[in-house]
Amino acid sequence: LGTNNTIEYVVVAGGAGGGDRHAGGGGAGGYRTGSATGTVSSYSITIGGGGAGDTSWYGTGDNGSSTSGFGLTSSGGGGGGSNEAGGAAGASGGGGCNGRGGGSGISGQGHAGGYANPGGSGAGGGGANAVGANSTGSGGAGGAGKQWLNGSYYAGGGGGNPYGAGGIGGGASGHNASPAYTGTANTGGGGA
């Protein structure tokens, strides 16, 4: 958004993929805002893509890719854990799975993923505005994203398996089926 040569911007990175089998939700991409002067065309902008969901049963979903622009870089989200794997670290961390912890987040960009209690469920991935919820037999909810000046929410964490709600801001809701669900395009939301 810009008026009178002032640009208000949000730099959101790619959300991560969710895990597989008792899956943790993917962490949201990094969220950073600021203002600049000039025109948008005078700045170099690189937009990062989302990470793919895990299909190995024992790894993590792929981390999202970084987005850079206006002198800032936002890091990609951390992948959700699978089976008995913890979530990966990222701008927001992925949710843990079946007795494992979530990945750490980056201060100023996002929050950590949740811890998954043993018993076959996944925790929520972290979001820009909140940590991912721990699982308590059902999937943990993804952490909430943040609302920008245009009224839209960005960078919500993915929900854990089964049926953890996706975080507002594009996070996918958890489910009990394959293939993985993706976060909403162009929001930085984590997958499930």
C-alpha cells in the first residue's frame, strides 16, 4: 500500500508442509512489516514458495522458502513432524508429533510449534501471532496469524492431525487422510 511516495509493506515467507502419519502442522512463513519511500518498482522483491508435506512417515514436512524485499528477509516456516518426529525450526516452528516437541520460531517473525502428547496425534504449527497449540488426543490448532493494514490475515500455522483447526491467516486444518492439505495460497499459511 502506498500514498505520497510512502510504501507500507508486509514481507511474508512461504509456509511449511505438514507431517505424515499422526502429523504435526506446518509452521507459518515469517511475517515482517515496515515502510519505505519511493516506488515499488525501485525495489527488488523475491517471493518464497511453500514447503511440501512429508510422505516418509518418519521425517518432517519441507520448510518454506524465504521472501525478501525492501531490505528485509522473512524466513520460511518449519515443517511439521511425522510419526514420532519433532517439528522443524523456522520463522514459525512446525508442530510436533506423537510425544515430540514443536520446532522453535524466530523472534519478530513467528512463534514455536506445539508439543504433541503421546497417542497418535499432532500439534499445531506456530503462527505469526501465537504458538501452535499442544495436542491432547486430537490435533492441536495452528497458531493465529496477524492482520495487516489491508484487513487480511497472514501467516497462520497449520493444524495437527486429526482435525486441528488451521490458524487464521491461511493455515490449513488438520485431517485424517492423505494427501497433505496445503495452506491458502499467497498468505504464508502452514500446511496440514
